[in-house]
Amino acid sequence: MVPAANLLAFSLAALIIIVLPGPNVLFVIGRALSIGRLHAVLSVAGCSVGMFAQVLVIAAGLGAILEQSVLALTIVKYAGAAFLVYLGVQAIRHRNATSRQSTDATPRRRARSFLEGTVVGVTNPKSVVFFIAVLPQFIDPASGNVPIQLLELGAIFSVLAMLSDSVWAITAGFARDWFGRSPRRLSNLGLTGGVAMVGLGVGLAATGTSKH
């Protein structure tokens, strides 16, 4: 187990990083504006699961491969960026149907939103770099199994991220509901959300990848 002092220090550091608006926040807001609050929250849950999957890989010892391989990080980066652009283009194409989509709460549609969020979380290169660079700083080898400690810290980060991003999703969803009184304004919101996701994808793709 991670020592209590290390847990507290890591939680504070993670919270500071999480609450600052970044790629995840832009993704969540884009989802809320384009397809509604419910699906944005489901996307948040999926994204958190995806990030924790990264921790599982790192704890299994594969994180060292990503840390040493620019190619591996580049592949992860472009895969995530391409998926964000795809989601944004879909939101733009179907922006006139956003009113119907926001009420589409079938199990299949809910599952799709969750899975799409999971893909975004798994392919987020910034969280990979953060986990590899930061998590080990709070590990105490004398306190026991290191992989378990990594999983513990990763779980804390994922939960904090899910709580914080859910607030953004719910807030943006309420704003969408208010604008949704006008079909034209709702269509424009769908367009705005789609453009935000496309811009986020392009921005991630344009960001340099480095081992340091």
C-alpha cells in the first residue's frame, strides 16, 4: 500500500492537474454540447476507465516501452487524435439531429457513448506521459508491491478525473438544455461541440512527442 502521506500528496497534485481545463475538459464539453448531458457523463466514465487501463499496462511493466519509444508514443498520439476528429466530424454531420440524439437513451446508445469515451481515455498520450513520469515519484518500494501501489495511485487519479469532468459535463449539458429551446441554436451548439472536438484532435496531433 502507498503510505498515507504519499497518497495525500499525490491526490493534491492530481487534483491541481485535473481541475485545470485541458484536452479532457474540451472533449467532455464538446460531447455535452453535441449529444447531451447523459452521453457526456457516460463518455466521462468511459474515459476514466480508459485511463485506468493505461495504468494497468504501466503496472504490468509495459510503461517502460512507451517511455523509451518515441514511435510507440507517436502511434498512441495519432490514434487518439484521429478518433477525436472522427467524433467531431460525426457531431458536425448530425448536428441537426442533436435534439433527437439527446433523448436517445437506449442501452445500445448509452453503451456506445461509454465505449467511445473509453477509446479516448486509452489513446490519450498526455495521461500516458503523466502516469509514467509522475506516479513513480509517489511510490515507496519499502511499503510493498510496487505494481499494486501504481494501481492504487492510478485508481485515485481516475476517480478524481471522473468527478471533475462530470461537473463540466453536467454544467455544459444544462447550458445545452437552455439553448435547446431553439432548434437553430441547438444545431449551432452541435456544430460548436463538433468543431471543438475536431480542433482538439488536430491540436493533439500537432503536439510534439518526446521521451522527456
